[in-house]
Amino acid sequence: MSDQLNSSLSPQPAVNPLVKVPEGEKYTTLMVQHLRNTRPWVLFLGIVMIVVASFMAIAGLVMIGSAACMGMGSLGNSSFSSYSSGDVTTSATMLVIMGFVYLALPAVYIPLIVFMFRYASSMKALLTKGKTADLENALGHQKSYWKYIGVLTIALLGVAVLVIIGSIIVGVVLAMNNMNTFHMR
């Protein structure tokens, strides 16, 4: 009994990535069942991502179009004529910037969508043909998906750090300007 306990508590040897795994049909019915149950969710999430990316692109176009209308409205009699031209220009500029961001964000989704649909396609091939190569393809597409998510997460964490540093710098500069203005009065 104590030998079993000791063997279960002892550290397991690390897997050597250089060791070759024997080739052949090495998957079980349960593995295939898990993939079969996963495939509809992969397809669903891929479709949701397409819809979200489409709405983001449409929102970006609407923002850019709204900015163009604001610019034209400030020239004549319109609901924007009560604003000073600087307010309209600033608002229009912000809308254009936000519009381009909303147009760029769907580009981030495209590789994710492609990896998901390739993964689902490879799973379907595995379920219909039962070939190990189809399982390898499915797992390769899944690896690409998660690798992309990992790289994207690192990039977004970097952007977040830059935004925090930039916000601190802007806050300090604005505070110093306010102090200089206060002392001059």
C-alpha cells in the first residue's frame, strides 16, 4: 500500500520531445466522441465571430460616415450649427479614428475564424474517414488557433502597458501645465 502511495506521489519523469511516438491508428472511440461533441461548438463560435466582425466593420463605416456628415453639417444650417466648428471637428476626428479602429478589429478575427473552420473541417473528415492524418490536421489547426490567441494576448498586454505608461505621462504633463497656469495668476 505504501509503495503505491509513494509511487503516485513521486514526480513523474519529464516527457522528452525527441522521443518518437510509434506510428499507427492510436486514437480511441472516446477521443472521436469528444471531437464529435466539440465540432458543433467550434462551428457555432466561428459563425458568431463572423457576425461580430461584420457588425464591427459596419459600425466602423457608420462612424466614418457620421463624421463626414458632421463635417458637412457644420458648414450650413443643421442640428450641428449650434456647436462651434472646433467641437464638430474634434468630434468628427474622434469618430473617424474610432471608425478606423472598428474597421481594423475584424482583421484580427479573420485568422481565428479560418483556424476554427479548418479545425471543424478536419474533425468532419476524421469522423467520416477515420484517418489519423485527419486527426493530426485537426490538432494542427487547433494548435495554430491557440498559438495565435497567445501571440495576440501578449501583444494586447504590451499595448495595455503602453497605454498605462502613456496615461501616466499625459497626467503628469497636464498636472504640471495646470500648476504653471495656477502660479502665473
